[in-house]
Amino acid sequence: MQENILQKIFQPSARGKVRWVFVLIMILVFAASLVDAGQYYNKAVDKFNLPLPHTKEIPFRLGLDLLGGTHLVYQADVSAIEDKDRDSAVEGVRDVIERRVNIFGVSEPIVQVNKTVDGDYRVIVELAGVKNVDEAIKMIGETPLLEFKEESAETRELTEEEKNQLNQFNMSAEKRAEEILGKVLSGGDFSALAKEFSEDSATKDTGGDLGWITEKDNPEIFNLAKGIAAGKTSADLQRTGHGYEIIKAEEKRVKKDPFTELEEKEVKASHLLICNKDINGCENGLTKEEVYAKIKEIKEQATPQNFTDLVKQYSTEPGAGQIGGELGWFGKGMMVKPFEDAVFEQKTGTISYVVETQFGYHLIYKQDERSVEEYNIKHILVKTKLAEDITGPQSEWKITELTGKNLKRAAVEFNPNDNSPEVGLEFDDEGAKMFEEITSRNVGKQVAIFLDGLPISAPTVNEKITGGKAVITGKFNIKEAKLLVQRLNAGALPVPINLMNQQTVGASLGQKSINNSLRAGVIGLILVALFMIIYYRLPGLLAVLALSVYGILVLAVFKLWPVTLTLSGLAGFILSIGMAVDANVLIFERVKEELRFGKPLDNAIEEGFTRAWPSIRDGNFSTLITCFILIQFTTGTVKGFAITLGLGIIVSMFSAIVITKNFFKLIEGEWLEKNKWLIGVAKNPKS
């Protein structure tokens, strides 16, 4: 008796197996749906206060033709390279450019090399999401300039005559700005006045349009625009470091993520940190387990009211006794990921549970949260002059012979005193010797480290440093330190490149393409679904359900892979849907044929799937071989088409053979045996 029960449990009936497969399919569909529509799930959880965890929101990765971006064509100068080495040299250019654009998080950059019939080498770069061509050119063509500078006493003061000239110029600028403001306030067209009078060359031709900016993008202009109502112009002149500003706030809104449509947030928080002895620079001597137990005890007594006192009492973070663990306002990407995930998910006014990062264990008090605002601004700039415009650039620093060309490697390190991220540098033999000489003559003085002309650290030299190693300390977060290391390690271009052509693809074109593609896809799917249901009846309905599952699964694959979707990629996806329908047609026709021979329904279904499989397999495998060849030997849009088509075919075979068959098996029974017209077969088929 007991043995029979165990057999039933561990050897379920054929019907039971079908149900189990159906349950697994539904679980897979649910998981894929969370990937496809995670933002809507999270909105529902927040709206109805459901006791469910949030899911990670994964956006689709869009290509240049859908997202908009920059298309650049460079010519590589290989005249100084021997013929046999030119191919490898240009490939080296491609690799360096790819590393550089990847540092900036560009969505699936396309960097490819073409050799013309004349023997010229062209490097084609497509950067989706980058609208600023100048920024893209700088990103690709320049090597980060790392310089070490010494203190300089060489400065020049303005003469009395120069001071008078400076004052006269600025008074004249103020007068011109007041006249322009008067024309604006009296009803003049702002864009036309900007084109005529603005001295900002970057926006003059576009009517002074700065576009949508946040406080992070342009703090001066943003803060001046805060007091201006949407659609209005500043009533008074505004002064910045560049000159007199006349500002018009066209629109104001809360910034949203372009993929998820969720509002971007900033949080204000403080934290209590306790490190352990395994962390470099931690001096409290406690093990990781002891620290965890201690911080759990602190968590039990922590409240918003006493949190600052607890931080000052227990936190091992340097300076916590003075600032109480205050972090101020910050957005996503500013903190290490475990910390960021915790603080953005918790509710305002709460203290988190224990959060672990590479710095130790944290308790986080989330004080406030706000939406990130962005303003659409136009401006008219009337420039003023500064003293350095007359004297020329004056610096307290003078250049030394040591630069980034002597850099051997860079790496992220952590300060032993406060665990703050910093950048460690190691020089080659020549650089090590230079660095030793620089530090020996500047003992007791500062030596500044400049990156791309901007000072990032200016430590005081306590003694001569040998060994060829230096450390860049600054107010880095971990993300900024990693970015700097990647830029410094990217290296120089193997051969010079000259920009031949540049083109910006607008996002409006991309949105129109997306809308048209979606409309075409939806219409096509509706027509195919109607045909399948009308012609194949019940099997057609099952096929439509299976194809819905197929669509959910393949879109999840596109997000998780991740696949860069272009117009050609969408075409590959639509074509794979057609091939999935084709597989169902082969199966259903074979099932109907078996039923016409008089076979029972369950046998006909089994035979239909078994006999249709070779045709499905051969057709799809031959297409997969073609896709593989296209992926290996092509680039750009053709490669994108092959990738989406290939992935779609793989999922479609699973959909047709497993999902459709499982749905068929679920509904088969005596009632369907008696109503074969639902399958499109006469009630009494000929034997």
C-alpha cells in the first residue's frame, strides 16, 4: 500500500506530468513578465502598498536609429606604419576607441574598421544616446592628459590702465544687457533676440536654447531659473561667472528615466558605519562577526531622534563625531551599489537593517526624498571680462616634465585612514626618476596633480618619494575613481586619426521609427491571430496563447542578454514570430492529417508533433546557420538582424514543441474527441 502511494508521488501519471509542465511554464512566464514589465510591477507594489519586494528594472537597450546619437567616420593615418603591420595597428585603434566609449556607459557602441579600394582605413563609430557631437569627438580622439605641477610664484597684477579698461568694458556690457532685457520685457521675441545679441556661441544659432537641464548639469543657470515661473523671463539681469544672463524658463518638470518612465529621485541620508579588522585601514580590531553582532544591537535601540548621537558614539568613519554621518543629497550612481539599493528602496524617515559594503556594516537613516527637477531654459548671455582675460591665464602651478606618458598602470585603492577610494599610480623607470626629483625639490610644498587641465589633488610633500609610485587623493566616490582608472589605463591611440564626417541622429526620428514599428507589429500580430483562430479554430487559439508566451519570453531574453534593438533587429524579431507561426501550422496540419486517417486524438497529437519536428528542425537549423554566419562576418544593422532572428528562432522552437504541445495535452479528452470540428476535422473522418 505504502509502496503504491510512493509510486504515485514519484512516478506521476502522464496527465500529472502535463500539469507539472504547465505549472513550470507559468512560473517561467511570470519570471519573464517581471523582467519585461518590472517598472509596472513596482508601481503596483508602491500604489497598493503590497508586502512584496521590488524587482530590478531592466530597460531595453536601443541602438542608434531608435535612441538617437552620433555617427562618426575617422580616417586612420597609417603612412608611418609598414604594410604588414597596418591591419593590426588599425585594429588597435578600434580596441582603444571601444574601451574609451565603454567607459562612458554608451549603449552598445558600434566601432568597426573598413578598408577602401584605395587602401585607406576608415574607423566608423556609432554611439547611441550621445547627442553632443563635440563631447563624442573629445571622448574618442583625446587621451586623458595627466600632469604633475609644482608651485609657482610667477604672477602679474593689472596696471591702473588695465583696471580702467576692465571696468569700462564691464560697464558697457551691463548697459547692453539692460537694453536687451528691456526689449525682452516689452514683448520682443526671445529666440530672435538671442540669435541677434547673445554672445554664447554654443546656443546663439538655436535661439539661446540650453535644452532640459538639471541642477547637476548647470548649477549656476539652474539656481537662477528656480525663481522664474514656467513660461516667464527673469525680470532683472542675472550675473554669473561668464557675464550677464537673461533667462527664460520655458518649462519645468520632474525628470523621468527615458526607458522606465519612472521619476528620478534624490535622497538625503546619514549613516552609521562600523568597519572590521579585515578591512584595510580599520583600527577597531573587531572581527566581521563581532561587528555584525554589535551593529545589530545598535539597530535595536536606534531611532530617528537618537541616530546622530549613536553615530557620534559608535561610527568608525573618520569625522563622524563632527558631522554625525551626514551624507547630504545624492542621486543614483553616487554610492556603492549595496548602499544605494538599500537607501533608495527604504521608506523616508526609517532606519535600514544592516547593510554590508566593502567599507563595513552600515545603518542608514533616510531623512528625505525628492524628485529631480529639470528645466527647459533659453538664455541670452552678454559676456564680461575678468582680470585673467587681460593678463592671460595665470596659475599658481608650473608644469613639470612628468606626465601621463610615463604612467605604467593605475588602480583603485582605499585610504587606510578613512577607507575613501583613491587612485594609485605606478610610473615606468623614467617616470620614477622624474617623480623622485620633483618630490626632492618640493619637500614641505605642494605638488598638484592635474587631469585634462583641472586640479584633482594637491598633496603636500613630506619627504622625497622613491620607487615610482604616487596616489591621487580627492573627493572621489567609488564610481568616479573607477572611471578615472579606466581612462588612464585606456592608453594612447596606436596611429593618428582624422575626423572625416560627423552626423547626429535625432531622438525624434528614433521615436517615430519605434512607433511605426510597434504599430506595424501590432497590426501584423492581430491579423495573424485572427487567421489562426478562424482557420484552425481551437488549435489556432492555443497557438495564439503559445505565441503570447513566446513574445514574453523572447523580450525577456533581449533584456537579459542584453540585445541592442535597432530597426533591423526589430525586423528580425518580427520575422522570428512568423517562423514560430509556421512551426504551429506544420504541427496542426499534421495533426489534422492523422485524425483524418482515423487515429485517436491523443495518438494524432503525439504523431503530429513527432512527424512535424523534422521539418521544423531542418528549416530552423538552416536559418540558425545563416544567422551564425551573419553574426560572425558582418557588423552593424545586419548583425543586429541576425542576433534577434537567431534568438527568436531558438525560443520559437521551444514554444512550438513544448508550450503548444503542453496546451494541446491539457485540453485533450473525450469531449474534444467528440467535437473534432473544433480542430477543423469532419466528425466522421474517412478511415
